[in-house]
Amino acid sequence: MTTGKGKRPRDPNQLAKWVVEHSTADTPPEPPVPTPESLSAYMAAMGRKGGLVGGKRRLVTMTAEQRRKVAAKAAKARWGKPKKDK
């Protein structure tokens, strides 16, 4: 009756039968398979968490000279861009 991996049928009569079967079933429904969107959001949250921790940890392990070089490179990238002609 159903098509694909648990999709609801489009036909109203088949949909009604599907709803009755699922609402009266003794077995609990299967947990949903994570979609690429939810997986992507989860991985993005994990990346943000790691980035927040990683910068602080990196700062502790770097020498003063290394920090100076990184700061100079960041300033050059930030402020060294050519101006756009209007």
C-alpha cells in the first residue's frame, strides 16, 4: 500500500486505511531515518562547537612569535583588500 520507505499514500482511500493501520498497531513506529538536512545541521553544530574550543586551545599552545605571525596575516587579509572603484 505504501510507496518507498514509509511514505504516505496519495489515494484518499489508501491513506485512510494506512492511518487506521498505524493508529491501531501494537508495534511502535520505527524511528525516522535522519535526513541529509538534519544531519547537515547536526554536523554544523558540532563544527561550531569544535571551532569555539579550538581557538582557545590553539592560543595556549602557540608561542608569542607564532601568535604575532597569525595576527599579522589576519590583519593583512582583513585590511589589505583593494578598494572597489565606484
